[in-house]
Amino acid sequence: MSLPNHFELLATDGAARTGRITTPHGVVRTPAFMPVGTAGAMKGVHWREVREAGADIVLGNTYHLMLRPGAERIAALGGLQKFTGWNGPMLTDSGGFQVMSLSDLRKVSEQAVTFRSHIDGTKLELSPERAIEVQLLLGADIIMQLDECVRLPATRDDVERAMRLSLRWGERCKRAFEQAREGYMLFGIAQGGDVPELRKASARGMVETGFHGYAIGGLAVGEPQAVMLSMIEATVPELPADRPRYLMGVGTPEDLLEAVARGIDMFDCVMPTRNGRHGMAFTRHGQINLRNARHADDPRPLDEESDWPGTSDISRAYLHHLVRAGETRGAMLLSEINIAYYQRLMADMRAAIAAGTFEDFRIATRADWARGDIAPR
Amino acid sequence: MSLPNHFELLATDGAARTGRITTPHGVVRTPAFMPVGTAGAMKGVHWREVREAGADIVLGNTYHLMLRPGAERIAALGGLQKFTGWNGPMLTDSGGFQVMSLSDLRKVSEQAVTFRSHIDGTKLELSPERAIEVQLLLGADIIMQLDECVRLPATRDDVERAMRLSLRWGERCKRAFEQAREGYMLFGIAQGGDVPELRKASARGMVETGFHGYAIGGLAVGEPQAVMLSMIEATVPELPADRPRYLMGVGTPEDLLEAVARGIDMFDCVMPTRNGRHGMAFTRHGQINLRNARHADDPRPLDEESDWPGTSDISRAYLHHLVRAGETRGAMLLSEINIAYYQRLMADMRAAIAAGTFEDFRIATRADWARGDIAPR
């Protein structure tokens, strides 16, 4: 059964695309980067700043939210948007990835994955049907099928087994999704590790099932960037042009640029906030470590040409001081600065694709990064 | 030598007063509560929210700032306002209290206090002259004399010795302050422990020296509230009516109400942010512990009548979740909620004094607190 399409493709430039996804809580401009609000909040950043930075959509983690405060509780409180105060589009992952990476004693069967909570050790089961039920209770605009994500390196047999299981789980998720309200979306997830043929087979199977959009999972888990890009290249031609494509858990600004160049529309990653908490700033000049002593007496901002006040108005000396002193405000400012940089990069990519100048933009942006930071003063 | 007066008394109501202090960076409405930005930043709160909450002035800690990033560095970067981005009035303490409470191996002589930094063990000396030099380098609008603050309980001899030393240090601070630019202010600090006669003698000696304003130090260090209030009652009559009076390091909302009723104009305390980080909210209903399970399913805000969005729009259930999950945003929201409550309390006190209804306000506010939180649902 073909699901209704909420994606509108506005322009292409080479393989790069720009478009818009219409959700019950608003429009998402693509290519889109979704900042991650793991447990119903962005770490160190209020929603106001996330909005002001230009983000249309944020991501919540089903695994964390189902453990605490619980999906039924959030549903009783009016759903994730009302609960958290983020009044815009949201996407929830299925919990599969976190079950693999965070929980203890997980066991995967055809029926479901069983695991122990990393918070209190409670034994829990997550089936494809429960993953959808939980996400429908949370009420995100876009929800994800349950998949099995294997760690790389893995044997081809293990990769194929998990990929086939994910396809079967995708079909069960689609059936469970039939109770969803109009306008909400379910995305399938292609797996296949680092094996191009398995990636292709996964994508074909997923498209055969038919989803609102298509994700590529199980990448950016430690493999070289070249492997990730060639897996994208293997997958994208198998995906329909009229549906959104989402590369999960990616990545660095360079990853985003190269993945958009290969036809990806959506991303999520904790990197802007996590690196911000560790004193790192993403800028036009590349990544800058504010802990470095060279910034201690530098009155200059990170990038005076930025339109984000934190980036253009606050001195490197002050940021350096906050990071060194372990002041929360350092992590807060750098997380915002990084979210704003990511959103600016996405906006610039959208504009370049619309103008047909994406390749020029890609070259110029890479040159800026390669030039590195401004000289110390 | 009498120093120019930058305080204007607008109205009195009983012993309570409302007025305005004009500083080089703007006007401070009194009674005023100064949120504490220890090391050049408020913990978990941006300046924008501090401003929106209604704070006119914030406090910086000389001890922390002289150790890191250093007063000379901040001066070279344009002073504390430019460095931190707080574009309003600031007050810096003299460092004396933190030297007593945080540093190691301190030794007090007539000349100065020597101590080891709690950060890296460096041996440092802080004399009255250096305390003023450091604060002038920092560039705060109001700076404090160096004093010696003794821990209570202490013998009367110890209290008197420290009080007399503080008076002599006050005179040296005033001489050192002569190099300050027009419009900046120096406050003396009265000591005297829990001995009324020593408090009076300290206040008289301080007024004889002559400062822009007068502080009461060495209280709210563990003594019962009744002791603190009687020390205020012993001191205030010795202070000139036309100068601002500052009760250092105080306190709870009830402390503020009772101290304003006894003629105090200024306060500072880390309580709004520190308690916020520990899951506590100050509200019209008294102090509320968001960690308590009773809030887990409560869709109601802390106080729907509050004009602070975090207090009136965010559910107790969400705040409870953030606190339980250890999410930074919980500490951020509660710190803001508390700063906003403190500022609202000060604004209401100012209005009541101006209207001549302070005693009614005091009774009504205490009744609200005594009534406690709304019933669980």
C-alpha cells in the first residue's frame, strides 16, 4: 500500500535536492539538520535559541523517553510537543539504536529485542509493534521503524541477518502504523553495514514495503568517511526521488556537505551540543578548541561575519575563560553557537541548491574549512 | 572626606525604603536583589533572562575573577561588562569572604591576607590596596572594601579584633579608591559578629570614614534568622538615611522581606541559582521540591498567576522529569524561575513601599508562603 506523500521537491542541483516536508506541527525545509533533544530537552539550550538558530525540527529519543518519564505518561500529558514546549515538528527514533548501544543484556529474537534499562536494570521488551505504539503515544510528526543496527566491523552473515530482520520488522511497523492519525509519517530504515549489495537489497526491500520516507541507518558508527559515502552512493539510487531521505546520526559539517551532494535530505546528530560541552566550536574556519591557551587574551569573536550573536559578538577570551572555569554558560553558549552554525550551513546549502550553485558552494565551504582558523594575535 | 551621593531616596514606609542608585552603567532600583555571577557568568542562565527577569544589577566575585582569568587580563579586554557581555551595573565583592571560605592556608596580618588559590595552590596576597586595585581593573560600578569576616560562633575578642581590623582596612581602601573614575562607588562593610555593641561600633567607625554606601557583612553564615535580624536592627540606626544599605550574602525570600522591613536596600545571594540546580523552585506558594514524585503527572505550572513564562507555562511534570533525568535544562529553567521570583518579590516590595502598603504586603506574602503549595491532583 502506498502511503500519502508529504514531501515536495523544490529544486535539484546535481544529486543535491531542496524541498519541504509538511508535518502536523509545521513545515521542515530540506536539507534539514535535526538537533537532538534526547530526553525531551536539548542539553544546555532552550527551544527559543534552537528556533532562533533556524531549526525547523528536532529529534527525541524513544529509548530514553520510554524509560523516563514513560510514553503513556507523556501521552496523558498531551504528547511530546506539549510536554516539552517545543511547538514544532519532531521526529522520534525507534529506540533500536540506543537499545544496542546503551542497554545491558540485550537479546534479539524474531519477535522483539529484550534488554535491561541502563537506568534501573528493569527488564523490557521492544517489539516493532511496541516501538510504533510508543512513538504514537509520544506523538512525534515523523516516527521510525524498529531496526537492528549491528556494530561494524561485523561479518557479512551478521550484517545480512540484521538487515533481513529489519526488513521484516519494517513490514510489521507499517501494519502497526495504520492506526496513526492523518498527516503523521513513518520512515523505513535501510541497513546493510558496509556491504554495498546488502545496502541495495535493503533499500529495495524497504521501498517495496513502502514508507513516507527512507532512512539510512547503521552508518557513522566508526567507519571511515569514504565507506559511509560509498554506502550512501549504493543506497540512494534505489530510493524514490519523491520521498525524503534521512541519514541517521550524521555528522560533521563535512559529512553533511558530502551527503547532501549525494542526495540526502535530513540529518540528526548530537555533535553540535556534545562538542560544545567539550569546548569545541564549529565555525566557518573549521572546528576551534576554545580550551586552547591561544584564545586567553583574544578579544576577537569566533567569526565576525556570522549572523549568530554568540559567534560574532562574544570574545574568544570570554569563551576560553568559561570553558577553563567549567562554567555551565560556556557549554550553553558553545552548544548554541554550534547549532546555529549547523543551521546556517543547511540554509546556505538550501539556497545554493535553489540557485543551482551547490558545487561552487561546496568547493568554497571546503576551502574555508581547509584554510583553518584565523592567525593568533 | 565626604564622597558624592549617587543614591536617591524616593519613598519610605515604616523603616522600609525605596530609591534609586545611579551608576555609570545604569540605574538600580532599590530594594534590589543582585543575582550572583561568580566567575563572570550566571550558572545556567544567560544575561538576557537575567534582564528579562527584571534584575538591574549583578554581582561578580573578585576572588574568583582575580584567580581566573585575572584582573589585569579582564582590564586589557575592556573590563568586566565588556568581557562578560552584561551591559548593566555590576558590583564586585572584595574577595575577603571567599578568601576565608574557599582558599587554603590563609594568614591574616595587619598588612594583608595571604592565602593559597583553591584552583592551583599559588600563594597570593590580598591587601586592602590590592583589593581596590583589582576591583578598579575589573571595572564594576560598585566595589567593596576588603574586610575580615570571622566564622560564627567566635569569641567576642576574635570578633572585635576582626571588626577593628576591617575598619582600618576600610580607611586604606578609601585612600586607594581616590584614583577611581567619577561615578564609581566604594562601599564600606560593617562587621561585629553577633554582638550588638560591636555591630554599632563598627557601623559608627565606618560612617566616620565615609563611603558611598554601607554594607553589613558576616551575617547569614549559619546563625538563626532572629540573630541576623537583631544585628540589622542594631546596625541600621547608625547608618545615614541618604546612603544605600547592603546586606551581604542574604538570603531566602523571607530574609529579604524582613530585612527590607528593617531598612535594607540591597542584597545578593547564590540561593536562586544554587537551589535551582538542586531541583528547588521559589514561588508564591513557598519553596517547592520538583524532585518529589507528586509532580510526576501534574500538568499544572508552578504558579499560573506568575508573569514569568517558565513559572506559568511549564508543567510540573516536565520540570520533575528534567530534574530526575539530570537534564541541564532543568537546572537552567529552575534557576531562571528562581531569579524571576526574587526579582518579582523586589519589584512588589518597591511598589508596596511607594504606595505606603508595605506592611499589608508583608503580611499577605507571608500568608501565601505559610499556606504552602497547592494540593496534589
